[in-house]
Amino acid sequence: MSHDNRISAVLSDEDVATVQGALTAIRGVLPFLVTLSAQERRELPKMGPKSIGFDEKCTTYMGNRAEFVPGFVELAEVQKDRTLRAQLLRFAAELQTLATSVDDTVQLVSSEVWMADLAYYQSVREAAHRSRAGAQDIYDDLRQRFPGTRAGQATPEPATA
């Protein structure tokens, strides 16, 4: 059963408060962060790795040949955006890695909890089948989670969360 317990950790209330405080501090430093809709993500023009060289050339040309900059483009704002992009990229990958690790850990510990729940449910089901005192009430309550199964059917696979 050791493979069913890949995570064995506890966060103290102080640790949770420290993490929450750090996140609050980060959000306080980055009050301008936005949340895009899925449609906005699809529709916005993308600047990927292949576009970096183009942007670098445009930066040079805009600085040296400003007469070609359209009137609606404010060079000071474009430079602020370039600077902010570079600054955000310095830690964006680390934050994404951290968020992915947190998501993966939540998924793993949730899976471990779910497997324990299913094992308990199967034990209670067997105890109810053997008419053990109190087991039927627990089984009747818990089996509501699986409305499509009948008493004689096997418990659904653990992936059914």
C-alpha cells in the first residue's frame, strides 16, 4: 500500500499563512495583472520566440526612424510594455512551474484520499453484505455517490471523481 501514499506532509497554520501572505504580497506588487477570457486568448496577436528578432529590429527602427511611427502609437508606452514584458518573463516561468507543482500535488493527494474513500466504501459494502451492525446505514448513505450502480455491481474505477 506504500504506492498509495506518495505524499505524507503537513503544513502548519503558520506555513499556510506565510504562503498566503507571500501571494498577497506578490499580487500587491502586480496590481495591473489581468485575466483574459478564453476568447481573448485566442484572438489576441501572439508574440512568440520567432517574433523576438522582429521586435528587436522594430525597437531599433522606431528609435532611429521615428518619422515612420504611426500617430496612434505612443513610443513611451511601447517601451513601457517592452520593459514590463522583459521583467515579467524573468519570473513567469518559475511561477508557472510552481503553479503546476501545486496542481500536481493537489491531484496526487486528492487521488490518495479518493482511493482511501473507495477502500472504506468497499469495506462498508462488504460489512453490510455480511449484516454487520451499523454498516447498512453507512453503505446506504455512501452509495448515493454512485447512483448508476446497483448493489451487485462493482464500485466504479477510482478515476471517477
